[in-house]
Amino acid sequence: MTGAGADPRDPVLREEARSTPVLAVEGLHVAFPGRSGPDEVVRGISFTIRPGEVLALVGESGSGKSVTARALVGLAGARARIRAEALRLTGHEGRALDLLGLSERRWRAVRGRQVGFVLQDALVSLDPLRRIGQEVAEPILAHRLLPRDAVAGEVQALLARVGIPDPAIRAAQYPHELSGGLRQRALIASALAGRPRLLIADEPTTALDVTIQRQILAVFADLARAGHGLLLITHDLAVAAQVADTIAVMQHGAIVEAGPARAVLADPRHAYTRRLLAAVPGPETRQSWLSRAGPRPERARDPRPAEPILEVRDVAVRFSRPGGAVDALAGVSLRVRQGETFGIVGESGSGKTTLGRVVLALQRADRGEVLFEGRPWSTLPERSRRPLRPRIQTIVQDPLGSFDPRDTVRRILEQPLRLQPGLAAGQRAARAAELMALVGLPREMLARRPRTLSGGQRQRVAIAQALAGQPDLLVCDEPVSALDVTTQAQILDLLADLQHRFGLTLLLISHDLGVIQHMSDRVAVMKDGRIVETGPVEDIFAAPADSYTRRLLAALPALPARAAPDAAAEPIGPSDAARAPGLEIHA
Amino acid sequence: MPGSPRSRTAPAGLVVALQRLGVILSVLWAAATIAFVAIKAIPGDPVAILTGGENVVDAAERAALVARYGLDQPLAVQYARYVAHALAGDFGQSYQYRLPVITVIAEAAGPTLQLAGAAMVLALGLGLASALVSAGRRGWLRGVLSGLELVVLSTPVYWFGLLLIVLFSFTLGWFPIIGGDGIPALVLPAVALSLPLAALLAQVLRDGLEEALAQPFALTIRMRGVGEAALRLRHALRHAALAASTLAGTLFAGVLGGSILTETVFGRSGIGQITIQAIRTRDMPLLLGLVMLSALASVLINLSLDALYRRIDPRLRRAAP
């Protein structure tokens, strides 16, 4: 290990505490022992973070960004081999801390106290069996920062600081009792509890709706303004655009481009950065592919565009819950035309997934009906629906759960083919290989099991399985929400390509407005089990009539490289949290 | 959703208590009914079945029995009387001991409770210690401990009993060889009985701990600067306790029902001993009492487990009745 116990930091640094980086990383390497020698996943990266600075480390999964973050708190794993020219933290009162070769005990003094860490999805990142207050208090108790009787007050102050109303009530609740946004704020509060100067956030807004995402990013912006240094790990350049001062783009373990956020976003130099930027879907990308250059071909429209392939008539679904019934759908009507992509956008709980299940006839409607090609569908008995089922197929967010883990890809693809009469084993095998080619997977993968595939590969298998029955309508429920931006771009391009080639009709359900704007011809905006607005996607988003649609649009991150100059990524302004008292670092 | 059922209204607690009582009574009623049907299904003279053989009792006693069980009454009346007596804890006289069944059971219950309780506490302690020190570790300790658990699980419990007696009673003379009273007499049988229980509990606890330690929240906690021991004790153990408490409850119900082998090896009295005697001598009233006792024990343990689950996991509280 280079630098371990190296020169004692000269006192000059202490004088310039304000401009001294909170974190300085020089030539960081992380390697894991592999089958053929060490496998280097981080290859000599360097960066610094100053007080009040937000550095976004951007890259796709496997680029080494999360390993980098974990290495900074000594949690990259027991097998990780870490080496660096310097790994230096400026601690409380400007003390320089060398992070190389720390013992486990000294690491514990760093974690939570010098560096706060926020992971994604607080539902699983907070201990679900403990109260919010206990979770937030833990760093205070672990580092013995306050006498026990002062902890409860401090916890409430922390919750208020990240913009949680009624902190006393929230502190007594459990993570599952809070909304996703409040839960994520609580997770941030627990990372702040040890009063660290450096915060590391690893995909802190992935899995959140756009409006919530914007609020959470605003909390980070406030914390930076209060003097915290912030390392934001994300796969999404659009997220980085909202809060980052500096962006470092990481690929294959190396930083390929770094600089001020505006410069990187407006004038990307490296091909990989340009690819990442181009992969972000939105209204400007409607005419082009996301994962490669060139215009997308115009769709071959059905000669009778008025003929709906799917008609939903005044459908209502009510679920009974402890504490009263919930209207998941409260009278929804829509018509989907042959060959179009119909987008359904809304936040979690808006009823869009229930609508998808009603269309698939997996959920009975309490009222109303669904027609397929003008004939009854939802009202049919299951026996007479079964022969029609191959024509309406679905793709879900995480296909892993819908595959039998013991099955090979071949079995997964042949399963729907077995239902087709008169298909001999040889023909089935040929068809499976054909399906693999359609979704751009190598034929050798037929022998693999779903668990050994990447998220993007799995989604391709799910698409191939859906295509096996030669469907006319594909219900895609959050098909790309679990994927990072570059993989998402490939899957969206694949769907668009398949639609073009086979004249598929897509019912695309998503919480991501960018995805909907990129893909859809027409769109319905859902809220609380109703459609608040519907029409051609250009019209709806050019002149949204409903206030909810406007709110969704406002939360959408914009990228300066593509948007009009006046709409360029405006940095997030002070939030409610900024007005809360005590928003400064008490070190 | 805010507001656990506990906080909704004051009488909710009363409602829940009444519901639980209803559950207990219906399980006991079902047990009594099955026992009644079983007796009626056995062909032959009911008095002979009750007394464990032909001509065991004289005419006077026979008449008393017929009157007591209402054998001269219609079936419905017999059933109603039988269930009413059974629910009141009145199972009649044990023929073998010439004492009320309830007295026989009460006398045997003392030593059994001591043995079962001591064994359970020991098993929990040993299982916890083994799981906590070895979960998620790759070293030799884990290998040794899980190897030991396998050996213990595949060895019959009386073999341990004999080994312990040979070692500690014959060779070292620390504990009484057989029978006896008080704590010294309890140590060896409790240890022998607890070993397989501890091995099972350790395996389930270790699985639970390892699953919890692999969750994202465990990473969050480590990133707060919390030490490994605190992470295990304060967080992971609670997650592991869900599955382990189910197993512990089942095991406890089992040892409460009598540990015949352990009692025999160590010459102890207890539920196991009277059960085997009752079966051998066809002491039907005593057997029926024992059936009711084990039904009561398992329903009580299951209700306590339900309450315990809700204490452990707040997410289950919403679904509380």
C-alpha cells in the first residue's frame, strides 16, 4: 500500500480549511482476486471534493463507481485489494485523515462520523424492524456524540432538517409506515446524524418517482450549500445535471471525462459521455434511436387508424384494505389504436399497474369492460379467453421473479411454444433460436439460467418469451425501470424496432415521463385511479391542461446539451428544508 | 399507515383477549371431540375400554362408571357431558394410580416443566452463541461448530444421556447417577435434552442471521460506524428471531409433551413416564387428560408465538386481528 503512514499533512492545509478538499483521491485502484489473476475494477482514478461541492460520479453498472464509494469507507469487501497514491479526508477541525491502511477499529471511527453514506431505496436500506428515530439515532450513539437524554431532541432536529414534517410523530414510526420520499429523507437524516463533512450517496433517487426524486435532490443541494462535500453516484446523467457542480464520467474502472457539470453536459468530449447523454429519453429523442446514431424509421400506420385494437370502457376496481376500501381504478376509459404506442404515465399508486392487469384480464373489473378488437375480452369466461391469450402479452419490470430459476433460457422460450398446436420439437428449437436473434441475444445463451444473465439480457429474454405467441398487443409495465440508462436505451430501441417490424401495438406503463415522451404516440396521465388528461403526446406535453401534468413536467430533469437554452438544466433552488432552522454543519 | 390496531380503541384489547380465549376453547373442544369419537369407534364394551380390560372392575364400580359417563344415556347426552367435564378439567379417575387424572398430571408436570424449561433455556443459549459467533464467517470456527451440530443431530439423545452419566456421574462423581431431586439432578438430563434442540436452533438462527447480514440495511448500519457485534445483536438477531421462534415454539411443545427417552435414561418421573404407563395399561381417562394437556400446551404456545411475531416485526402488526 503506497502512502500508508506517509508524510504528516503539513500545517499549511489547516490554515486554508475552507478551500482544503474534504476528500482527495489520487490514483485509486481496487482489485478483486479473479480466476485468472486479480481483476481490477477501479483503475487509478483521482478526484477531489471541496466543502460545498457536489461531485457526481456517473457511469453504467459495472463501471466501478459503487466499488469506489465503498472503498472510501473501507467496505469494498474483505477480498478487495485497495491501493492508492493518496486517500485523504479532512476531518473535523481540519484534521487530515489518511484512509490508507486503517485498522477495522479506526475505520469504524470514520464511518458515519467523518463520512455519511446514503444507499438507494430506504425500504430495504433502513432496518425495517426498528423505528425511524432509533435508526437516525444510531450514529450518534455509536460515536457517543451526545448524552442519551439529548438524543431524541437531536433526532427530531435532524428529521426537520431534511424536510420531514411532524418529526416527533415520524420518529416513532417504522420505515414501512412512511411514504417513499419521507423514508428516503429519513435515510439521509441518519447519514447526517454523525455530523460528517462528507456525504456519499449511491443512487439515492433510483426507484423514486420524478417529483419525489426532485425533492430528494433538493435536500442534497441544500446540504451542499450548508458546506457538506457530496459524492453522488448515479447512472443517470439527468440526475447529475440537477445538482452536480462537477461531473466525472466513469467507464471500465477509469474516469474518462471530468469537469464542471455544465461543460461536461453541454460539450461532452468523450464518446462514452456522448453515448450516455444520447441514451436519456425525452421529447427531443422521438425521431432517433437512443443507443445508436441515426433517425428512427417512421412507423407503418394501420390503414384504418380509427379502428381500436383495445378499448377500455369505464373500468373500476376497488380493493378492500384494513381501514377502508381503496379505489385503484375509478372509471377509466381509453382506446388504443392498432400499431400505436399508447403511454400511461403516473406516480406509484396512481392505478396504472392495475389498469395493465385489467387489460391482461388478470384482474377482474368491478365495473366496466375491456374489448379486444371490438369483441368482449374482460367479460369472457377464462376458458374462451385462453385461445386468445397469446395475442396479448406482457413484459414486467423485473422478469427474474416471473422466471423459474431452475429453467434454462431455452425452456423459458419453449414453454409458450409448447402451447401452439402442431409444433414439433425441432421446430420449437428453431423458433427459440429465431426469437433469440430477434432480441439480439447470442444463441449460446439458450443454455444459461436467468440468474446468470444481466438485467438487460433478462429483459430481452422476457421480450422474446412474449413474442413467442406472436402477439398483437404488448402490455409493458415499467419495462426499463430497473435498468440503468444505457441498458434502458437498448431495450427501448429494441421495443421500437420490433414494433416497426411486426406492427405491434404497445401499451407502455411508466412513471418516467422521459420514457413515455420518447416512445408514445398518445398518452394518458393517471392520478388516483383516474385519467386526468389524454391525447397525442406532443399536445399534452406542449400545453398541459391539468395541474398534475404540469407538476410532473416540471419535475422532469432537462439536459442542457439538448434542451433549448432558456430551459437549460436550472439548478434546484432552496427547498423547504433550507428554511428549516439549523441548516449548517455543526462540526 | 399510521395507527396500529392497539392504538385504535380501548376495547380492542378486550376483543382480542376474547378472541384468543375462543381459540383456546375451540381447540380444546376439538381435542375432546376427537377423543370421544375415538373411544366410541373402538368396538366392544365401553366400560372395558375405559378401564383397560374385561372384568377389571366389579359390578358396583361398573355401575358407578356407567352413571358417571352416562353410558345408559343417548349418545348426544353422553357427548355433551363428556365435553363439559373435559373442559372443566375433570377427566375422572386414573385406574392405574387410583387418583383423579388431574392430580396425576399435576404431579408429573412439575419435573417435566423443570426439565423442559431448563433444556430450552440451555438450548437457546447454546444455539444463540454458536450462531452469533459463526454466522457469515468463513473460518475454522464455523466449520467446527456446524460439524458439531451435525454430529449432535445425528446422535440419539439416550446415547448422550449415557455418555454424560458415565463421564460426570460414574467417573467424576459430580452429579447423582439416577433420580434425585433439585438442581444437581436436573443438570445432566437438561444438558442431554438440550443438545439436539440447540443444534437445530443454531442452524436456523445462523441462516436467519446470514440472510439479514446480506440485506442492504446491514451495509447502511456498517456505514454508520457500528461494530460487528452490535450489528448482530441489535439488528440481525431480531430478523433471525422470526424463524427461530417458530422452531423454538414447536420444540418446546414437543419437550413439554414429555421426553420419554431422557426421563427413562435418567430415571426421572414426568409426563413422558406417565404417558407411556397410560398407554401400556390402557388407562383411558389418563390418556384423554394427556391429550387435552398437549392440545392446551400447543395452542398456548402458538398464541404466544403470534404475539411474539408482532413484537418482533412491526410490519405484521397491521394484519393483527
